[in-house]
Amino acid sequence: MTAANPTVSLLEARALSFLRQDEPVFAPLDFQLHAGELALVEGDNGSGKTTLLRILAGLLHVGEGELHWRGEPLQRDTCAGEILFLGHQLGLKADLSPRENLQIAAGLHGCRDGVSVTAVLAEIGLRGYEDEPVRRLSAGQKKRAALARLLLLPATLWLLDEPYANLDRIGIALVNDLLEKHTDAGGAALVTSHGTMSFHGGEPRRIRMHD
Amino acid sequence: MSNWIPLWLHKLGSPPTFYRFAGTLQPWAMTLALLLGAIALYGGLVLAPADYQQGDAYRIIFIHVPSAEMSMFIYAVMGVAAFIALVWRIKLAEVVAMESAPIGAAFTFITLITGSLWGKPMWGTWWTWDARLTSELVLLFLYLGVIGLYHAFEDRRQGARAAAFLAIIGIINVPIVHFSVNWWNTLHQGSTINVFGQSKMSWDMLWPLLTMMLATKFYYAASLFRRVRTDLLALEGGKDWVRKIAEDEAKS
Amino acid sequence: MSTVQTFLAVSGDAAAFFRMGGYAIYVWPAYALFFIVLIADTIAPRLRRRRVLRELRARLSRQQARQDRAGGNSTPLSP
Amino acid sequence: MNRAGLLAACTAMLRRDLTLAWRRRGDIAMPVLYALIVTMLFPFALGPEDTLLQRIAGGVVLVTVLLAMLLALDAMFSSDIEDGSLEQLVMAPQPLALMLGMKILAHWITTALPLIVIAPLMAAMLHLPGAVIPVLLLALLLATPLLSLLGAVLVALTAGTRRSGMLLALMLLPLCVPAVIFAAGAVAAAQQGLPWLAPISWLAAALVLAVVLAPLACAAALRIALDA
């Protein structure tokens, strides 16, 4: 990772908004996210949480306002490989096993030092399911297989859309644990959730979406 | 990137400005189109003498050739607007490109049918697989593809961008089709027909043709302005200037 | 020249004009198509414009109604 | 941290799509069966006259292969969009055009290659002279990747829409006219004992151009399709 200047925020939004058919999906947002920070995006259904995450992931074009990554305008190649996005659709091929899915992800994104696919799958709680087609896993297990990407792939900023959905209590604790380790290591994360979450490392920042 | 575009273009590109601008010009363009069209028709159908080879059948030329020219001219306009729409994301360019497509398709359709009506008495066949005819047919399919793609999207602006992309691909395609059909005709020697006789046109025939070409240009401008205005109202439905227009028109 | 003769001469001209040297069945349908297509192209956006404006007014009156309700009602349903 | 190399990414992509196709082997057989059945219908429709069938054989095989490929084209990106893998691919720190190139290659291997393998059989069903079959295969080897590449761009454009099947045909078929003309032209020329190298080289030139440009266009089109 590049030695980050602590005063420059990792991600900064200035009067960011997005228009769909000329109607703003959410009101102009201003926020900053520094290395080591966790931000919780809150809002009701339809308040534009997912849209916001998709904009930050570079999948949607910025409507109005500005986005800065490490102080520079966010562009596709300035943050390539530093942002990891986990959306509603998990990005897993149903016909492949979790192991194959992760191997492909590692092939495309690279992989953290000293981490192996088998170890990651064991850590996420999929021991014994490594070679089962994803199609046959339960919803919660699929979610875990997708979350395993967080452990395997190198990234500075995590964008997690409803990471707690479909997870049991152990799974939720696991996600919280992952987030804590990530922020401790100097990473940052933006998490959307309408449920409450118990984050051990102090109170997370909150980004409230107004409707 | 947007600093590139001159300021006036930006200003004209703003929907309310263009709406007013087009509203002023549209009646003038339509009047000119009707006037020139009437003159051209009188010159072409009444004043111009019959052709010594083709008799009176050649009079189809006064609508066929201007339509054929318009089918390509409009595609070029659409292509330029599509390019601007994709590069600078100007809403007006998207609208111009997408509203040009139906007009272009109409002219292409007229060209094909009138050409066929002209071909029957002259070559004895409604259709021949000549490079020009085939290119024109492909052009019609391209127009229909652009229109179809535009309407297949729920988000109008996304549809406009996708269809603009297709329009640009089509620009590359038409010359290739023309070239390949020409090549194909040399392979199948038997079926080639000399489409246009090598006769030079007399001035009596030429001036109505040129006038009609001008009339169709003005018609296109008028039709495009009317369509763009309507589309802008639909696209900018939430904006204040559109509300004012809607309220004003309700009063009158 | 009597009026009858004038009429005959003119109508003879007109008949020749409409006969188009025997190519009438090709020339006139071509012109008819040209005008039909272009008139359709002129009318279609007018109808659409009327529809768009009607929808717009409906939307405006809906918004107006909602505002009136929100203003008159002291306890709105949703926060 | 191990940055993913370009080669590793390409092989991962190719292996992924080939494995997926292998897991659903039945789908690979469908275009092949379709092509065989269509070819079989021609003698019944036109009569079993050898000379007539011979004359049309090259064109029929080409058009049938084209239509069979069109059948399979629609599904190129749809499953990737549904399960979100396409988002992951777009966000990967790899050149998207290259990754899509790999995807198109995998698609060509799984749909066009089987069709090319059975093309001699289809040609034989229509009594195409054996001497012409190598030219037919060469024409197919150049024309089918061209169609895969062009098709991929158009599929990417329609990726954001619901109903895309007929629309795709409407958009793709005019673009295919030159490819069909040159491929069929080469076969016809070979059949008449004329030189067939010129149309083949035009096809090759077009293919080279498409290999360079189509993945880039495909990437741009996909970004438009995802942007909503």
C-alpha cells in the first residue's frame, strides 16, 4: 500500500448527487472517509444507498458534484484495484465451486500476501464446502463465499451493500470482525445497512441519506 | 473536457434555450419547405419536359433523389449528434440524434419505394441487388435498429447513449456494405443493371430537383425542431421551465 | 374562344398531365407515398406533444393535491 | 501483495468461461443440432436435385452457421449481469477490453468451433464437392470470429434491456452482410474454379480490424449498459 498522507482523506464527496430521469435519487451528499475509518450509510428503502455505493464503485456515472480519491478526482485508473465492491448480486457463478470462484477473483484482482484460497474458505466458515457448486449452498453460505473475497483480495476501500443480509449471528460477528481488522490495518469501509450493528472499535461514522 | 466546447454551444445546448430557439425557427423552416416544395413540384411536374428516353416516368426523380440524399444526410447528422452525445454527454445532442432517426427512416423508406416504382417501368423489375439499393436497404435496417434499441431501454437517456453507439457503428458499416455488394456484383455478372443512365440533365430538369433538395432540408429542420421540442418537454418534465409551459398552454 | 372550348382545352391538358405519358400508375403512387409519409411524420409529433403536455399537467395537479393535503393535515402519515 | 498479472487474468477469464460452458455441455450441442436440422430441411424444401443443392450449398452452410451463432449470442452477457460477475469484472484492475476479448474467444470456442467441425458434414449433406470444403472451412474460420466480435458489441449494447432477442437480430444482420458476401463469394469462386484468395483476404483484413476494435467497442458498450 502506498504510504497515505493522513491529512488527505481517502475518499471525499462534495455535493454529490445522482439524477435518474432528471429526478435526484438522493440529496447532495458531503462526506469524507479517511484511512482506518468505517462509515455506515443509513437510510430507508429507496433512499439511494445502493446507488451511492454503485457510484463510488465507478459503475454509475457521477450525476452532479465531485468525488475525490486521495485528493485527486476519482477516475477509473486512479483507484484501480483499491476498491472492492460487494453488491446485492454476489458475483458468484452458480455452476462453479467457491474455490473456483475465488481462484478467478484472485486471477483478476491479485491476492493478498500469504493467503491461500483454502485457508480463506476455512476462515469464513465454508470448510467442507470448498468444492460444492455454489448453486447447492444455502443463501447464508453463498453470502459467506462472496465475503471470502474480502479476505483474499487486496483492497483499501470496501464498499459493502447489506453485508449482514442472510447471515446468522456467527456470520454477523464474523463480518464485524473482518471490518475491525480491515480498519485497524489502515483500510476503510463503507457499509450500508438498515439494521443496527455492533461495532467494537468505537462508534462508526454515519452517512445519513435524506429522501 | 467540457471546457472544449465553445460557450455559445453550451448555451444553445441548454434545453430551455433550444426550446425557444427551435420554436421561433420552426414555422419559418416549415413555410420555406412548403414554398420551395410547391415551386419544385410545379417545375418538375408541369414545366419540365418529358425525358426523351424515359418519358414521364423520370418525374419520380424529383422526390426519389432528394429523399435518397436526405436519408444519408440525416444519418450523417445523427452520427455527429451521436458522437457529441457520447463524448460530452449533452442531453440536446442525444435528443437530436434520436429524433433524427424516425425522419431518416421515413426518407429511406420513401427512397426504397419510389425507387422501386421507378425501377419497374425502366428496368422491368421492382428490385435488383445493386450496391446502391442494398446499401439503402441496410441503411433502413440501421435506422430501425437505432429506433428499436432506443425504445428497448427503460431509462431514456441510457437508451439514447446505447442507440447513439449503434449509429456510430453503422456509419462504418454502410460504405463497407456498398463496397462488398459492388464486389459481389462483379462476381455475379449476370444480374447487374446500369441503374442510372448516363444522360446529362438539362437545366429545366435540374432546377426543380435542386429546389426539392433544398425543400426537403428545410422540411427536415422543421420536423426535427418540432420533435426535439416535444422530446425536451417529456425529458425535462420535472423542471420549472417545462411546468410553466404546461401551465401556459392549459390557459390558452 | 367559347368557355366550352377553353374548358375542353384545359381539361385535355389536365387529363394528359394526370396520364403522365402512360406512367401514371408509377408516378402518382410515388408522389402519394411521399406526401403520406411526410404528413404522418408531421402529425405524429403533434399528437405526442399533446399527450406529453396532458401527462405533465396531470403530474402537476397530482403534486398540487399532495401539497394541499400535506399543508392541511397536521399529522402526516410518514415522517 | 501479489498484483494480478495480465496473463494470469487472461487465463483466469478464459478458464472460467470454458469451465462454465463445460459444466453445461448440453447448451453447446444446441446450435450444432439446430444447424444440422436446418441444413436437413433444405433438400426437402427444394428437391433432391444434385446440381441445385450443389449451387446453394456454400451459402446455405454459411447462413445456417450464422443463424446458429445468433441463437447462442444472446446469452453471452446475460448470466454475468444477473449474478453480478460483470460488475466484479468491470471493477477488476485489468483492461476491460482485453478481458472481454477473452470472453469473446471463449464464446467462439464453445459455439463457433463445434459448428465449424460439423460444417463438412453439412456441406456433404448438400453435395458440395469435396475440393471446395477446405475453402469453406477457411471462410468459416475467418467469418465466424468476425461475427462473434461484432455480435459481442451488439449484445453488450442490448445488455441493459429486457427483450433483446429480435432486436439483436435486427441490429446484427445488416452488419453481417459484408462478411456473408465475402465468405460465400470465396466458396462460390472456388466452386467455379476462379481465384478465391481476394475475398478471403478481405475477410482476413476485416477480422484483424475487428480483433483490435471490437473488444474496445464492447467495453464501451458494456459501460453504457451498466450505467443505470
